[in-house]
Amino acid sequence: MAALRTISSLPATASRSLLRSQSTATPLARSAAAACLQVQQRRDDSSLASSKPTTAIPSWGYYKSKKTEGSNKVFGYFMVGSMGALSAAAAKATVQDFLVNMSASADVLAMAKVEVALSSIPEGKNVIIKWRGKPVFIRHRTSDEIDEANNVTISSLRDPQADEDRVKKPEWLVMVGVCTHLGCVPIGEAGDYGGWFCPCHGSHYDISGRIRKGPAPLNLEIPEYDFPTDDTLIIG
């Protein structure tokens, strides 16, 4: 043990000399000398590392682009524009598919408009057709019925409305046949005023479809319609 302490206390040059002497050194001495060299090498490496400055800023030049600033901007603008164009195309396709799926089907569009031949409706008669799932009353009024509708005092009505505001041609009255009280279907040519009567709750409408008596708050609704010819009516 004393020999090991002696060898470990030797300087590095002496340890190297001891390692090179093949004849005079024992195996134990040579092992101790090698250990001393390793310890000395670690000390030298530690002192060298501690001598480097810790505040040095690393260089990032290796990661920088070799192209000019203008080329980099052109590439960036191109990528942004391409992504914007692709996003716009995808959004357009999505919205278009959504609108196509939400649009009305062919059978619904077929019911959107109804054409009626007026020549088949005699004067003084009612015709009921189906439009968008609702009944529509078409009345071919006589001259006496037109005069009766115009001789009503507007201010006395619950829902004041002149007859001329409810028709496009005086002889043709077109109304949605749904009672404005609870959605029942009134009966034509009935009631106290010779127009329509709702037997469910007792609402009476006159020859212009205006509410005159009963719980209904409003006149019968007038749908959108037109006369493309004198003998043709298109509803919707």
C-alpha cells in the first residue's frame, strides 16, 4: 500500500516513465501508474473546459438560407397565396354541396306553382285545389257578390281590408282555405254572410273572405298568384 501511495503522488512525467520501463516495473506498479495518468487527464480536461467563456453566443449561420431576402419573400408569398387559393376552393365546394343538399327536391318544386284553367269554373261556384300542402279556394264571383263585397263599411271590420285590395280581378277571389283561428278548413257558401263558415269554432267569413263573426282574428290569407292569360291562373 505504501508503494501505491508513492506512485500516485508521482507527477505525470514520472508515471509515463514508469509505464515505459518494461523490466524494472512490477505489474502492480504499472497499473497504479496507468490510473494516475487517467486521473491527471481528467483534471486537465476539466481545467480546459472551465477556461471557455459561458456567455458566448452560438452561431446559427449553418441554418440560415443561402438565398437572398427577395427570393425568400417571393417563396413565402407564393406559399401563402397557394394555401389561400386551395382554402377558398375547398370552402366553395363545401358550401355548394351544402346548398345542393338543402335545396328543394323535384317534387317540392313541382308543387311550388299550380296552374289552373279558369274556363272550367262556372260563375258563382267554388273550386278547391291543393297548393304546398294547403287547400286554396278559388271563387268565380257574380256581379251581385262583387257589389256586396264593396258595400261593406271597412271601419266595422275586425281586420279592415277593402275588397279591391284582396283581388286582382273582381270576379276571381283566390284565398288559402285555412281558418286563421286554429287552422281548420272552412265550408264554402255557408255562414251568416254567404261566404265561408268554420264549423269547428264558429268563424264566419263574407264573400270576400273577411272575418265578420267568431273567434278568428284575421281575414283568410291571399296567396301569391297571377293571370298570365285571361283563362289561366298560376298560384305561387
